[in-house]
Amino acid sequence: MDFHSIEETLEKLKQNNYISSLEIATLVFLAGATGKPLLIEGPAGVGKTELAKTVARALGRELIRLQCYEGIDEAKAIYEWEYAKQLLYTQMLKEKIHGIIDAEDTLPTAVKKISAQENAFFSEHFIQPRPLLKAITSPEPVVLLIDEVDKSDPEFEAFLLELLSDYQISIPELGTIRAKHIPFVALTSNSSREMSDTLKRRCLYLYIDNPSPEREREIVALKFPGIEARFLEKIVTVVTDIRSLDLKKKPCISETLDWTRSLLALQVTDIPLDLIIRTLNVLCKHRSDLDTVKDHLLAKEGLSNPHHDKITA
Amino acid sequence: MGMVTAIIQFAQICRAVGIPVSPVEVIDAVGQMECIDLSEEKQFKTVLKANFIKNHYDQDTFEGLYDFFFHRLPGMRRSKRTPAAREDLLNLIDDPGEGSSGREDFQALMDLLAHDPVSYLDLLLKMQSAELDIPEVDMSRFSASGEGTFSLASRNRMQARLREFLSKNFPSGDESLRFYLQEYLLDTLPEGAQKGDGDDSHPDLPAYFQPGVARPGPANLGEVPFQHLTAAEARAVHDIISRLAGKYKDRIIRRYSRSKKGAVDIQRTIRKSAQYEGMPMKLAWRRRLPQKPKIVALCDVSYSVWAAVPFMLNILYSLQDCFRQVKSFVFIARVAAVSDIFAHHETMAAIDQVMDSYQLQYPRSAVYGDEKDKYPGDQDPEISDYGTAFAQFMENFSEVLDHRTTLIILGDGRSNFLAPKADILGKIREKCRRVVWLNPEPEPLWGDGDSEMSAYRPYLQELRPCGNLRELAAFVSDLFSILLYSDVHK
């Protein structure tokens, strides 16, 4: 199944609980239509990974996820030979191997005989496919999510290039394996490292920023159906206000959702200042940010923070 | 004008302002236009953006350029780009007050100019050459020697207009602007300029701006001493520094990941060999945690050195992932810790704030550039005093030093004939792993006059010049060999 138009994409994403902007829908549609990978960047928690998951749900495809980390290599991402299995088979087939070379008198001819059988041991049977190879060889089209690609090493990017431009993988012993179906590829990055231009060139680039208050309202309302309008309004106003400060890590949409969840769990109907401050840890994850926000909120109320001196000193 | 031509020209403009748009990306964008509804401008814009902009910090630039190119540029509004449209553009420069929308367009140009004159002039240049190079339907009507190229008269007219425009709007002789203007004139209109003027010299140009002579353009940026950089060039250097830092970061991280492997771990190897009939098929290695060095930077921010400080801090903080910790201090005579500012702000903003909050006589322009250079002179009550600074550093901050710390001092060692107190530097030296000194002065001047370099030298593992980008880059490139491998003589 594929998307057929931008409007349909927008609608399908929404049906699957993802409120997207027209820009996001356009790019998701284009990525599907042109078979180009989609490189999604943005601050943590704006729904980059979620977008890929939603696309998989909307298209009814399997999601294959590759979580990148420092030091990830081919063996973890593409494929690995199953040495243990190969050894096991050699053991089990000892008799058979003897049978093959028994008739030979000299070593060279025996080697020749054996090497003719080599293919039996370097075949797809002994390959342990990892996410990338899985995505390519899958009989059904899939969604491939390469998560936090910026955490991987620059060498790993080079492996990705072949995959992303031609949808093929070269295995020296087997040759080139081409994709049966071109997967929908989404790469996410927190820009902790700048991706190489060659990788970027092959991708459609989508930057997802923190949502506008209107969109945030929509998203919260979607995730918490039945939430009271005034309560929702207050939540979004507070978060938008906090986001406008100069923080190390601004609260993102997933933190807004967490906060809403906490507030609902506390069964409150209004959000007074002291409650905001008490639950601030859900929104701000840095000590210095907590202080900044507290100062800001208290200053707005015309109060001053007793700890204030400590910060300016 | 065809859409394809417009996209190609837009790509060229993007390149002119420094956004790298590759031909593949242009082809992709054009190809994807088939998939969308072209009557919806938003979709058109999204496709261009997704293909051309691959860095989120270029997004604002893109918005501005897009608006300028597709909405405000006179030629685009009439959906054609002809010599007449070019004429319009020139008229716009010539007489901003006229015409119904002239004011607005002029404002757009002025905004661009105020923001970055270089890119605007570059843009003009690229637009010009784009028109001449790209065959387009409208252009084919004109013969090559006709209006499709500039006539001699129009070249001279244009040259005169630009000169007038610039002298009217930028009366103060801004060097970088003039430089780019001249470059524009010389490159775009070579024949006209030469034939029109009768000889190939330009009276108001310094000798090295003449054609054929190597000019201190972007290619030579590495050699320009930091204190001689114009605001635009300083920005360019910062840009280069962040690119450099990215490159080194990759390299350094790779080095760390290689050095992660320690000796063979016998126990684990034996355990692993169990699945291969006791054959040690796979070796297990002891994991070794990389010993990331700690860095303490101590920067002289007095007038004689300030130009180099932001660049040094920029590169250190851009690389801070590669260190266990970066702490920084600035001094003239009194030492102040500034690490906190860096912990709370983005690097460039922090550098700005350091200079601001300590009210050092340091023009903001050297960081971001508003062109208003101030000269401190007698406003500056503090003169640099290395001896006192070292003593104070030792007394108040010596706890930041330990056996894994590398102290990087940035300064010219000119202590205004006050006591150098080199023995204190010796004590500092004993508390840390090594002391590296970066001196922005050219090497022959070290030890000359009030420079105390010769007194300090015995206590330094490394003493390097760091007066321009090339020297700074060379230092950083060696930094990790210094940090990881240089011997400790104690």
C-alpha cells in the first residue's frame, strides 16, 4: 500500500494519531513516491521516531528499526556470518567431506575438490541478517527506521550510502543483493554530529521543530480525548511560555504529554503556580533550566526566588 | 520563464550565499515537481526546501531568499528574466524611491545588505552570470553580441551606478564592501572596465585589488592576522572553525574508538572459545575507557590579544565533546572564571557574553560584527599583568588543575614591564600535566620589549604562534598528538 496524494497522507497520519503539518505530509508523500530516504532532524522529543512508526502503521508495513550508537558496525547493522553454525555443519558433514576427498591422492587436487564446495558454506543459509539486510530482502515492502544516525561513526555512514542510493548491499562472498521492494527509509538525527554532505545529498531533508501552540493543542487533545478545553489551554500556554526562555533543553511535545499525564494523574482541575513549580521536573531536565524557569515564573507573579542570589553570584 | 530555469537560478543564488546545493539536488527537486500540485505554492516551496536545505540553521536564510527570489525580484514577478528585468533591477538600485513597489523592493535589498553585503553582491554577480550562461527561451531571441550580453555602454553605466549607489548608501569607505564591489566589477565586466577606463587600473583601489594580483580573498583568509579581519571575514573564519572542529571531532572520536581496545582478555576469550570446540576463534579484548584529557584555558583579553580570543574559545568549545572537561578563565590583571557562561549558553553567544559581562574593551564586532570598532585606549583602566594574573590563578583556582589537565594559555606575554613571576608559572606547571602557550604575535617579536616569553618559555611544553586561522588550525590538528602522546617531564 502506498500514499496516493498529499491530502491522503495527511489524513492517514492523522488517523494513526499523528498530527502533521502540511510540510511533513508533503515530504512523507514525496519520500514514498520517489523512493528517497527521509532525513528527519529536530530537537529531541518532537516526534521524529514517532513519525516513522506512524508511517509504518499507516501503510500497514512492518517497521524494521536500526538503533545507531557509537561503534555500530556492519556486523551489527547489515549482516554477520554465523561462524558457529558453519562450524557445526562442518562437524556434522565430516563424513560427507571425507567422502568427497577420499578418492584424491594429492593435496592440491583435494583442495581443488573442496574449494568447489565452498559455496555451500558461504551461502545465505549461514548469514545472520541484521536490520539493513532484513529490510532489503523482505518479501513485503517495509519501513526502515535508522534511528539516531548521528550517533554512529563516520565510517558507518559510508556503509549507508550504498544502501540509500541504490538500495543494494554488497556481500563479498555472495555478490550484490538488490532490494526486492524499495523500503520507505527514515533516518532520524539529533544533530549531535553533522552528517556528511554525501549522505544528506541522497535524502529529503525534514526539520521538525517544536510545534506551534495551535498544533500542540491539537496533539494534546488527540492524545487525551475528553480533556477540558480550559485546562488544555492553560497547559499549552505554560509550556509555550517556558519554551520562550533561553534554556539548555526546551520542553518538547513528548514532555508536554508527560506533564499533561502527570497533571491528570494528580486529578487537578486548575494549575496554580506552586503546582507548576512542583511538577516542573517533568518539563525541564536540567538543573539550571529548572532554576531559570522558576525565576521566570516567580518574577511573572511578582515574587522573587529565595535561591536567586545563588544563581547570579 | 520556465520553471526549471527558475529553479536552477534559485539554486545558484543559494550557492552564492553559501548554501551548498549540488546538481543532483536540483535534478531531484525538478523531478519531484511532477509528484506535487504545482498550483499550491506551499508544496513547491516544501520540495525546494527539502532538497536544497540540509542544515536546519540555513532554514531562515532559505525563507528570506525564497521570498526575495520568487516574490520580490522584479523579473520573477513578471515570470521572465530578460535584459529588461535586469534593467529593472538596476533601476531599483539607481532610484529606490520610484515606482509603487520600489520602496519595498529596495527595503528588501537594504535588509540583505545590512545583514550581509557580501552575499548580496555575490548574489548580483551570480544572477548576472546565471543569465548569461543558461540558455533560456527568452534569451534565445537575442544574438550573442546583442542584448544577451552587456554592451560596452551598459557595462560602464552599470559600473557607475553601482559606485554611486554604494557611495550614497555607504559613505564610509567600508573595505570589505568595496572589495566585493570591485571584485564584482572586475569579474563580471572585465572588457568594459578595461576598455571604458582606458587603462586597467582603478584609481580608488589599493594595488593588491588590481586584476591579476592575488587578493586577500576568502582563499587567503587563513593568513590574515586575527586583528586585521573585517567583521564579514571574522564571521567567515568562525564558520571555517566550526567546520574544522567537526572534522577533528570525527577524527578524534575515531582515534578514541580505536584505542578503546586494550589487551586480550584471556578469561573471556576462553569462555567464548567454548562454542568453537575450545578453539579461540574470537579474541575478546579488555575494554579500555578512553582517558579524555581535561582542558583549562587561560586567556589574556587585553587589547593587544583580544582579536584571537573568540576564535580560540570557539574551537575549544566546539571540541569539548572530545575532552573530559573544558574550563576557561580570562584575565587582564584579574582572573575571572567564565566556564559557567559556556555551560549555560550556546558557544558563540557565550563568547559574546564573556566579552560583555566583564566589560572588557572588546568590540562585539570582532565576534559577530556590527562594524563599530571601539578602541579602548584610555578607557581601559586595567593593563595586562601576567605575573599578578598567574599568582591569582594559582591562589584562587589551582584546584581545577590536576595530573590530567592541560593548561592552554593564550596571550602575548607582554606584561607592561611588571614582574613576570615566572616561578609561579613553574608552580602551576607542577600542578598540571602540561602547559601549552599560544601566542598571537609573530614569532620574531617574542621576547622583544616587554614580552616576557623568554622568562616563561622554560615552563612550557609547547609554545606556538596563533595569530591567524592557519596557525590556529595547525595547532588544533596537532592538539591531540600533544595531548595524547607528548611526554611528561617532571
